[in-house]
Amino acid sequence: MKLIPIVVTLSVLQTAAAQSHSKRLPTFEDYPVKEVFNGIPRPPILVTSEHRRFRTMIREGVTKGWGVLVDGQRGAEQHRPGPNVAGHYVVIVWGCGAPCLRMAVCDAETGAVYNPPIAADGGLGLPLLVLPSSVGRVADLEYRLDSQLMIIKATPHSWERENAPSYAFYLLMQNSQWKLVRRVPITDEQ
């Protein structure tokens, strides 16, 4: 009889712990990479018409590091070939007018080129290179070479509706595909 209150208490504590863990935002440390590619990046394989249209930006990003930002920080260009996210991917970004940002992702090991994880219309994995703006400015990007996690703070549908909601998207590049881990609304306080 004395065991029943203890079991109920443990069950409630486990449920509360699980709920608080689910509210915790993903961190870069939650998704470490096992290896970092240090070789010469393979030339990008430009398959789609959009990729071919921006071939110069993509090729120069892979071969020279132009538009390849360290940890996603604007103004911190790598200026050298090599990956900048998830161990072996090269994220290349360039402007396309205010507030617009384009992105391509190239696998340094294989040369495969991928679209950004989100598009201006809010879709995931759509064949568009335009990233949505973020409350009147370009999207905020955060990523690291030693982590599979990418965080994009943006306002999908900003061109379609005046008061479109903004979100922080927590994404992973796994098995050559983007995976949405979490989407969190951004409030005015954030």
C-alpha cells in the first residue's frame, strides 16, 4: 500500500520532466557531427535550372569561400574553400535585394547541391532559392561546422500578407534531406 503513492509521484515527476524537456529548444550541442571534411571540395553538380542560373555564386562559394559565412554571421565570410555547417556542407548565401536572401547548400564530399530548408512561401524543401524575409529584413541564420543543426529566423509569407507570423525554424540536414525538428513562433519580446 505504501508503494502506490511513490509510484504515482514518480510518474508525475517523469511526466513533468518530459514536458519541460519538450519545451527546451534544440541546441547545437544536441546534434554534434562525427567528422569534419577537410579535403578539397568537389565541384558543385548543378542539376536544376535554378542552380544553373546561379552557377557563378554557387561555384565561387564552393571553390573560393565567397558568400560562405562562418557560423551564419553576416560579415564573417570564410574566404576559403571548405564546409561551414554539419561537417561537410557548404552553405552559400547572397543578397537579391532588400529584404531578400538566396541560399544554396553544397555537399563538399559529393558536389550535390541542395535547396534551402525553407522557402519564401513557407514550404519545406521547395525548389526555390529565396529565403523568406524576417520582419522587414533578411532571414537570420545560425549554424556551425561542428553541428547538424541550422536555425533560421524568418517570416514566411511576408510578401503575401502584411502581418505574417515570424518563426524560428530548427532544422537538420540528415541523409541529404532537411528535417524540421521544431518551429517556434517569434514574439515581439524575442
